[in-house]
Amino acid sequence: MHKTLYIVFLSVLFMPLCVCGQTYSDVLGGYMVPISIYGGDTIPAVSIREIPVYPPIKEQKREKFYWKTVRDVKRVYPYVKFVGAEYARIETMFDTVQDAKTKKKYMRKYEKELLAKYTPVLKKFTLSQGKMMIKLISRETDKTSYALIKEFRGGFVAWWWQVFAKIVGADLKDDFDISKREQDRIIERVINLYEAGLL
């Protein structure tokens, strides 16, 4: 008897969801979802996003690095995504432009615009955030910052920026490789959690 009442209660509770999915969505401002029909029953087919799960960090030194990485990734990641999108856009544009002089002229103008717009923001980055940006640009574009500058602005400009980076304690040739470096694996973990909206 108790089991029968339980089944009746659940049926009454979920019947509005199954019978009138569209009305339910309109009335409550919910989402329209695809449906599947199994043996005469209409069931919503909802995809659930994947959530990364990692073991806890137990070492104090690694945990300190983890939380510093969380802070730095949150600060620089939006700019890194911008760099990745702009890199893809310029690469596509340059596929149609063959003249090296035109490319060089465009890149000089573009560099001035970017420096004018983003220098005030970048000046507020800490050294560790600057290093994180260099590393994440490598992750985003599969090229080091040095290689990108050399590709678009030439070897001398890349060398000059590398000298400047070395003076302040960074390295434009720093790459991102989770197969070789424990710190890069932690950075990848933080990015996955950040992109999943869990940080």
C-alpha cells in the first residue's frame, strides 16, 4: 500500500512535465529540451555538462601555488582568450595578403593601437600574472610569445622584447607542456575548473 501511494505521488508530481513540456517551459520561463519516447512515455532528453573532478592537493607548497594560480588565471585568462581570437583573425587575414610590406605596415599600426588600449591594464599585472599570460598564450596559440612576435613583427623586435622580459624576470620563450611540468598540470587543472564555472 505504501509503495502504491509513493508511485501515485511521483506520477502526479511529474505528469505536468511529461504531458505539456512546451507549456511548462513557457509558463515558468524554462528551457525547451529535446524529448525521447520510450514505450509510450515522453521523457526529456537533457545533456548534463561535464564537470572535472580532481583529487585534493595535500602538500602545502603545491596548495599555495594552486591558489596563486587561481588568482592569476582569473585575472589574465580573458586577455589570453582575446589574444587567441586576434591571432586566428590576423592569420586568416594574412592568408589573403601576400605583400610583406603591407603586412608589416598593418602590424605596426595594430601594435600601436593595442599598446594604447591595453598598456594601462597590463601595467597593473604583477610579475607572476605577466609570466602566467606568457605561458597561457603559448597554451592558446601553440606558439611561444617570442615566436608570435617574431612572426608578426620580425626577429629584432622579438629579440628586444625578450631582452626586456629577461630584465624583469620573465621569458617570452616559455612554453606550456603538461606532459613535462607539474606546475603546468596544475595550471591546466585551474583553467578547466575556471572554464566549467567552478572557480
